[in-house]
Amino acid sequence: MCHNEKYCHEDITNDMWEKIDAVIQTHKQTPGAVITVLRECQDIVNYLPTQLIDYIADGMNLPSSEVFGVASFYSLFSLKPKGRHTVKICTGTACYVKGIREVLSRIEGEFDLCEGETSENRRFSLQGVRCLGACGLAPVMVVGEDTHGDVKPEKVVQILDKYK
Ligand code: FES
């Protein structure tokens, strides 16, 4: 049974609701705390479902539209579920020249994943990034905190298989 009938959401457990309540209680009297509250709630749930945004708005005594506006303005916030691992693929010139397109196609085909999307099983989120600042290692892919250089299409599946 959901702890929070009105705002019930399959991705938010009762345990999470308790933590969310604690975050709101801590910050509800602080003007301008909505970004902090959104960030801490996103850390708890992994993203910001609409029901959670409405709940935060109620708890902070703010219009939902205002909280939604903040959540959609900052790239820090995600309104869609994120994968357990974020895969950043560099689409900058050096990486492009060294064949990152083929690497990207291989990932998309093997993991049924599109750039900008999260896989069905929420294992990976795939992002294209202009330059990852490691052009000497091109083509480059970053998974979570790990940078992988000289990534070849025939190696990439093996690399990603280590991230469960
Ligand atoms: S162009 Fe890929 S890391 Fe710079």
C-alpha cells in the first residue's frame, strides 16, 4: 500500500517517501530552497516524476508550475528515469574522425538504445557530448566516472558488459 495515495508512483517506495518528507521538512521554511529540495529528492528517486514535483510544490507551498519550471530549466535535473550507468559518447571532431559514429551505432544496436535515451531495463543512459576534453585519446567514451580511450566498435560491447 502506498504511503502517499494521492502522489503514488511506481518508482517511489514508502522508504523514499519518508526521506522526501524529511528533505521537505528541513527546507520548507527556507526561501529559495527549491533547487536544493529538487536535487536531494532526485538523489533519492534517481529522477523527478511529475507526481514528485507536485508533491514538492505542495510541501513547499509553491505553485506546481513554478517547481516544474525550475526542474525543466536546469540540465542537472532529469524528468525521465536515468540508467544506472550514464554513457557519454564524444561526438567532437577528433572523435568523429577516429570513428566514433561506428562505436555509437554498435552501442545502439547491441543495447537497443538511442542517443539521449535510457534503455528499457534502465541499465544505461546514452548521451552524445561535444568534446570530453580528452581528444588525444580519441575516440572517447565515459561511463560513469571512467574514461575509455581508443574505443573501437569491436571492443565497446565488451567494455560496457562490465557495467551491470
Ligand atoms: S573531440 Fe572527443 S574528446 Fe575531444
